[in-house]
Amino acid sequence: MNPLVIAQAAGGGFNPSLILMVALFAVLIFMMFRGRKKQAAQQEKLKNNTVPGAKVMTNSGIFGTVVGVDAEDRVQVEVAPGVVLNLHRQAIATFLDKDAATPAVADGAAESTSTTETPEESLRRLNDEGKDERNA
């Protein structure tokens, strides 16, 4: 019998499909790590942007304004005057106002907010901030 046929039958030789499988496995691992890093960055952004006064939309399509944030990842969202929903932080899908989502508050609103503001005053102030000629 031919020694070349015996060597090929024994599996000794170059197998190009093995290189292809290893390359695909490497790409799969790379994409998994990339996806997890991207998801962690998105969660960190969500955590940093969830500040009182930010206009948000929840996963269920409810629009509102963040009133407060709890240490246990609970967010109070005002959806109508006097109606406040307690949601988990991950229930927020998007931030509608890019300016209000930043921790640095613009237009001097930081000076007007005092640490002794009552919850009723906070709700009244937040309710009046978003009003314009369409929803006055």
C-alpha cells in the first residue's frame, strides 16, 4: 500500500477547515467581550444620566421627568402633575433632553434649588420647568 495514502488516512496532514474553525471561534470570543464591554458602558451612562430634572421615556413608552433617585436603583418619575411612578433604573429606555440629562444643571437652576426644598416644592418646580405654549 502507498505510504501517502496511509498518512492521509491516519489524519496526519494540513487541514484548512481547522484554521477556519479556530478563526471563527476567535471572532466569536472577541464579539462576546466587545458586547459585554459595550453593555457595561451603556449601564454606566444610564446611571450617570439619571438625575432629577431629566426627561425620560421608559421601556413601556411612558414619558416623564425624573423627580428623584434612590440608592437601591429606584427612580421616581413624574408622568403627570402629581402622579409619580416608582421604577427601576433599568426601566428607563432613553433620555429625551440631552441638556437636562447632564449632571451639570444649566440656566442657573442649581442656585435656585436649595437643600431644604420640600417634595411638594420640588414637584411644583419640576412641573413648571417643562411648560411651554403647547402644554401650558
